[in-house]
Amino acid sequence: MSQTTERLKTLPSLRDSIIRHGLEARKALGQHFLLDPGICSHIASLGGTLEGRHIIEIGPGPGGLTRALLLTKAETISAVEIDPRAWPLLEELCDAFPERLSLFRQDALTLDATTLCPAPRQIIANLPYNVATPLLVGWLRQAAQWERLILMFQKEVAERICAEPGSSAYGRLAVLSQWCADCSVAMTLPPGAFSPPPKVSSAVACLVPHKNQPSPALFKAMEQVTAAAFGQRRKMLRASLKSIGGETLLDRVAIDPTRRAETLTIEEFDRLARDHLASRS
Ligand code: SAM
């Protein structure tokens, strides 16, 4: 038996810890806990061999996934939790693994996660669904900082991240995600896998950032282009992109102005964003 397994055995079980600390799930914090160690260890394994890697877990809650991460070869785990009710329980876990596990009692939305640990870093998390999209977009803005992102979303959001041009799920999230990373859905889970069960199914998206990443200015230009294009997705591009150059912009990058946003490839959006940035500077 590994040292980690032995140490975990000296702690109360996950279910006992939840009861002892009165950690009833709160909807406002997007709390749907994973209590099945098999599912947690499968999610942790999606990071590949974690030897020498520094893991950031957003929203450890009662710590089911955290325990699974401790059982990997990850060098360190930085757990960011906003709910003070979970802190004493997580502090017990930190006390058992002082050299590998640290708790950050913070709001992940206002935190620069790169400050928590050195590279190579991965973010592995069962995300609070109410703030999952803004968290992801924030991490994409600094995509070069992550080796991999393994993130549980509502299934519909994971599908939007990986959607192909021409599909109804293809939109701003697909373009930003696939522009910065190789994206895939690694597993889906029914509501019953969580306690309490959410209303919808969930899925883990795996994002592996590309080697070359856009500059912050180019990322901003892409955000503007995709917001305009998909803000009025039923309109032709010459109308939806009017505020940022419309037909003149489309002419310069050789894109038919009568097309609609959902038909453009990532490469075509890349051309639009680069031209939009160049025309502003
Ligand atoms: N990782 C645990 C699991 O899988 O059982 C809990 C996942 S639960 C879906 C989301 C967790 O994120 C909760 O523990 C919640 O308190 C926490 N959370 C919600 N909003 C947060 C925020 N803005 N910053 C950090 N943690 C947050």
C-alpha cells in the first residue's frame, strides 16, 4: 500500500467528513459533489502522468477529487475553495499532506491561478457550473500557462466548447477554446453520479493548449470579433460585423459577406481577428 493510501486511511471517509462538518450542498455555490472514488480517479487520470506537475483544483468542496489527485504522482495540489464551511474539512486533508496540498481560501474568479504554483501546471476540476464559462475564458486568456485543462462542465457547455462549424452549438466558446487548444470531451456523467444530482448531465472537457498562443491584444480582438459575429448569429456577417468594419473588413480577409458566423472555420476567425487588430493599431 502506498504511503498516500495509508495516510488517507487514517482520515475519516469522505461521507463521514461531510456529515461531521455539516457540509450540505448549496445551490448558490454550484455544489454537486462527486463521492465515487472510481469516478474521481478516472478524472484525475485524464491529466496523464502527473509526475512533476503542479495541479490547481478549483472548488475542492468535500475533497473527493482532491483525494484522487493526492493518489497520483502530482508534485503539488493547490486547492481553491470559496466556501468557508468546507475549509476545516480541507484543512484536515492539508494537515495530512502538508508537503503536497495547499488550500487557498479564495474566489477563483478574482484570482490569478498562475501565482499559486510554478509550471508545468494543469487545472483539474469539477467546476461550479454557475461560474464555469467565465473561469474558462479567463484561463484561455493565459493559455500558454497551462499544460492541460481537465474540466467538468454541464454536458451542453462541454459540447459547445468542442462544437464544429455549422452546428448549432458552434459559437464564441468553441472559437475561443479551439483557437487556443485542442479540445475533446473525455467522459460524460449522468446526474445520478453527483450528490445532490444536478438537473442535467455533465461532461469532462480536456483542453491541451497549442504551442503558440495569441498575444493579449490579439485575444481581445478575437473576443470582439466573436462577440459581434455571434451576438447576431442569424444575420449575415456584413450586418453582424458592421460595428467593427463590416464589408470592408470581410473584403480584406476574403470572406463572403453574405455568410453567417456559424459557418466560419477557426482559421477564418483567426484572419478576421488579426485584421481587426491590425486595422485598429
Ligand atoms: N470538487 C468537489 C467535488 O467534485 O465533489 C466539489 C465540486 S462542486 C461542483 C463546485 C465547488 O466549487 C464547490 O465546492 C463550491 O463551493 C466551489 N466554488 C463555487 N464558486 C467558487 C468560486 N468562485 N471560487 C472557488 N470555489 C468556488
